[in-house]
Amino acid sequence: MATSKPKPKRITSENYLKYYYDVPYEGSTSAGKPLRKLRNITCPYRGVKIISSDNIKSFEKSLKLCKTAIDVIELLSGYKQFMLPTEKSIFAIFNDFVKLNPYDNIQNCLQMISSNCLTKLKLEEFAVLDDVDMLSRKLSPTTALQLRAKTTKCRQIILSNSKRDTFKRKVFLNSLEEIQPKDNEREILFEIKNKALFLPTSESSKNAFVVKYCKRKQEEIARRIFIASSASIEHITPASLGGYNTIGNFLLTTANGNRYRENMPLPSYIKRFPKIPKYMQKYVDDIIDAVHDGKMQGNETYPYKIKKKLFEVSEGRILLSLSRYNYSEEEAAEAVKEFEQRWDKYR
């Protein structure tokens, strides 16, 4: 008896990022809803405007109609202003490709350059491993040898052309947890782990993007470029480190900014992207405008909450100015109280 095929999972603004990008998107967390409804918000990590979730359905509908490379480029052109550096560089490659091959497929474009990009990617990986090995000099000989054994294995895998044994960034990061440092070496190992987080990914490296997606279908490649700038709810203190699912611990970010940080401490992330404090100020200014426009009723205290939270978690590197805000902290608290009282009457 023939069995019916399972129906494909329906795409919604709530499951889109998790379904296609595997980011910790809090689609089911009600505390994040006031942020997810906002429009024209600057990503506090990457400085671009975030694509709001209500664009997802229209993008998907248009993407289904794309048959050729030029169709995809015309669709993505409408989102160029939102693109992050890696995605923008890939888009530029596609743009050049369609000038000569308008009716081809963008997958073929990536396959044409994948070999060269793979070589460059390996060099990028070696550069980070070199930095990790340099830091190992601060460790005792016994601990340093444990670390060198792991970086040496990674180098061997990177140089190998075996398809069964490929270098996996996450596997290497997890392997660092196996190292048993002495008490006086814990801070050094922590520094080493943070350095290892800079191993290239498809979010941070054009070469990694090409290598990862050169065998994917055109539709998936186009979708990946779009969703990098899609709205995602980010924990300021990661949930895995005890961060709560409350709006005072949430930022609205691009999916790329969320995913690339992972559990990286915020001070380390700022070292990777020094403009984050500047972007955070733009973010809170956009939030303030949203509150003034009546789009965050019941959450007027949010700017004060994240100002305090970000200052604490960034170890003083992020000090937000709320000089544009029409609410004092007391007035904001009173506005929240009044909203809750009105809401209780309708329950």
C-alpha cells in the first residue's frame, strides 16, 4: 500500500529562521513579541536595518517564481540595502555572473569559483589556528600539548582532501572543552576559546559561504542571502548561560548577528566588531522612536532595562544615551503600570 508523502512544513514568520537557518530564534517566547512587531530597526550588532518578519511571505512567493539567475538577482536587488558584508559580496559576484549568463543558475556560479574559494578558506582557518597556537605559549607544557594535539589534528583534516573527514568548526570548539587546565590557566584557556570562535563561517567569510552553498539549489542560496538580515530575537545573556526569556534580556537583531555571536561574551564580540557600541545607540534610538509612536505600549521601561543590562554585560563598553527619550524612568514605570491595569479590565 502506497504511503502518502508528509506535507512540507508551512513557512511562517515564527518558524522561518529556525526552519531555514537554525538560529536560536525565540518564535514561541511571548516576551519577544513587542520587538518582533517593530519595523525600521537598526541591528545592534551589524548596523544595517533589519528585514521585518512580515516580508517573509512575499519574498517566498516571489522566490518560487524565480527560474533563472537574473530572476533571483532582480528579486534580491530589492533587499540590497539590508545586506550584510558577506552576503553583499556574494550578491556582487552573482551580479557580475548574470551579465554574461542571465539565464543560467546561481548554483553554477558558485561551483565555478568553489575550488579557488576552498583554498582561500583553508588559509583563513590556518590563520586562526596560528593565533590559537600562539596563545598556547602562555599555558604550562602539559596543557599546551593537549591544545596543540587538537590544532594539529585540525590542520591535518584541513589539508586532507578526504570527503569523509572534513573540518568542522563546531567540533573543534567542542573539543576545547575536553582540555583540563590548571586553576591559574583558566583565563588563558577562556581567551583561547574566544579566539577560536573567529574561525570562518558562512556568516563571516565569503569563501566559507561559497564552499558551503556551492552544492545547494538556487532557491536555498537565494533564501540564505535574504534571511541573514531577517529579524531574530537575541539573548543579551545567552540562555545557555542562565539568561532569562524576558524582554529586558532581549535584543532585536539580524539572524546573522545572532548566529555569529553564539555564546561569545559581549566584550569579545565587541572586539570582533568595534562599532557595536555605536550600533547599539542607533538601535536604542530606533526603539525610542517606536515607543514615541505608540508601538511598544506596556514596554516603556525597555530602554532603561537594556541600558542597564548592556552596560553590565559589556563590562562598561556600552553606555547608551537616553537623552531623546520623553519618559523618565519613573514615568516609564507608571506608563507600564497603567497599561497593565487597562489590560486587566479586558481579560
